[in-house]
Amino acid sequence: MTVKEITDLVETLAPPAFAEDFDNTGLLVGRPDTPVRGVLITLDCLEAVVEEAIAKDCNLILSFHPIIFQGLKRLTGATYVERVVARALEKGIAIYSMHTALDNVPGGVNSALCEALGIENPQILIPKKGMIRKLVTYVPHQDREALLNALFQAGAGSLGHYSHCSFRSPGEGSFLPGEAANPAIGQRGTLQKEPEDQLHLTFTADREKAVLQALFTHHPYEEVAYELTTLNNAYNHLGMGMVGTLPEAVAPTAFLQQLKDVLGTPCIRHSALPETPVRRIAVLGGSGAFAIGPAKAAGADVLVTGDVKYHQFFQGEDRLLIADVGHYETEQFTKKCLYDYLSEKIPNFAISLSETKTNPVNYF
């Protein structure tokens, strides 16, 4: 398999269209047409990880965090980022990152954290906006069903647990084919009035290319009239963080001890302990202090995240127990999530979990 064939599988789980605008996801080092001998999955791509890939004969590294984030101006080996990129290029190793694309999807970072903590019925905590596209087009009555079926196959009309969703209204279209036109209906130089249906379909942003290709391929007209808009609707099946419930309420200290045991951290920074048991738990892997407000709005008793600053702990306001368990600790299950997914998709391929410790934070 090539780099592109394997990363296409990753993008089925975490489409790049779902990544945040500030992010740098995708193939960062290497060529997409390179045949892959083995895949190494890691949270961070450090120099030691590249050396591990060399030792294991893996020429594709799937790294959750992007090694190139703000761009490179030189490759002199002055920084660890430059050394990683230079060494990977020297050894023909490709590096791919999915980062916030995997943060935002069910089955990704936060789903893995919920599973590890025994959180049941998790739902998206902060639904993502701008991820729904709306297509409006016009088609002759007799071609409506064929076009709709092609659009449905491409992913249009599918949102959440529903598919084949559309709205249609009848009307009359008109057009005047020019001398150079090759009209499917009507004649050059003659005004044509045609009974048409106006079709409305919505779909997620990752399906845009496939839907437009289906539209242009299966629409009978030489020139296809269509409108494509981005909706500001929040999409409840996609976004940052998750919130769910424990099987039963537990004392706050008991839950904090569970966090220490499951996440393998020696200490937890937290806000004031509530006096009542906790059950509804919000999680956001990585730096998640921006989820404090949404967690309170969702009725969570606890927010489990990392990288919380001093003044942000006050925002719990005795309504939310904020547990800063560490950035790495909240994302550590991501590697296994990717490993399990790819192992199911390509069971006979050489896929390895990195054994290199990449957590830059140490405890004394």
C-alpha cells in the first residue's frame, strides 16, 4: 500500500475538513505515492520516534500532533523540529498528522478518554459550526430521481442517523442556448421553458468534493445551475469534547483517585471539591479550559482536561469541579484508538505502536 492509500483510511475516520482552521494536518513530510513497509503510530513525532521507526523499518509515522505547526524557514538542525524533518527526509520516512480532525470526531480522542473512564452515553460537548453545506440545484422532472440517487450515494442528504434527506419543489426553468451550446433539451437560439424540480440537500463538509462530482457527472444539463452555501448551524455529531455519565454517582475524591489510577498521573490540579457526589462528566483531551463554560451549560459535575491556568480555575464557581490531569494524560489513549482502527481496516499490514515516551512533563 502507498502512503496515500493508508492516509485515505485515516481520513475516513478523521476527515481533514473537520480540523480547526489554525491547525496543520495532513501529510507533512514525504510523498503520497511512496510504498509503505510499515506504520508507526505515535502521539508526538520526536527524534527518538524517528529512530524507533528506522529500527522497526517503518517508513510512515502517524503522529497525532503535527511536528510542523507554524511553518519552517530553514533546515539547519538548530531545533528538534528541524532535526526530525531532516532525519525523516534522509531516511525516506513520511509523517502524517490528524490532530484536531481526530479531536472533533466521535470515535476519536475524547471517545477514547470516555471509554477509559467508564463514561456512558457520551455526547458532543461543543458542537462544531460551519460544517454543514447546503446544495440547491434545478433538474428536469424526468431526471430528478436519477440525480437524487447519485447525490445520495455521494453522501448528500445524510446527517447524523438519517440519510436520503431532501426537499424538492416543482417549478419552471428557462434558458436560451447560444450558438456554441450543446443543449440536452431544447435547441440553439430558441428560448426553452422546462418543467423542473428545485432540490435542496445538506451534507457535511468532508463530502463536498464527492457531492459536486456526482452533481456534474449525473446532471443532464451542459451547464449545471447550482448554489452551494455553508450553514452556521451547529452540528451535534461533531465537535470538541464529550459529556456523559458514570454508571453511578461517586464522591469527588473517589473520582479524582480513579483519574489518577486510570491515567497514570501522580497528581491532579483541581478546583474546589463539591460537597455532593459527581456523576455527569465532561472531558476534553489536550488544552481544554475553553470548555469550562460549555461544561457548566451541559450540567456537568466535573470537567476533565489539561493545561488549565490559575485564573481559569475560578471559573468553576463552585458549580463545576475542574480537574487538570495533564495534556498528555488526556490524549494518551489516542495511539491505541488509531492502532485498533487501522488494524481492523488492514489486518495483515505491519502496524506498530510507538514505545517512545513523548510526554515532555515530568513529576518529582
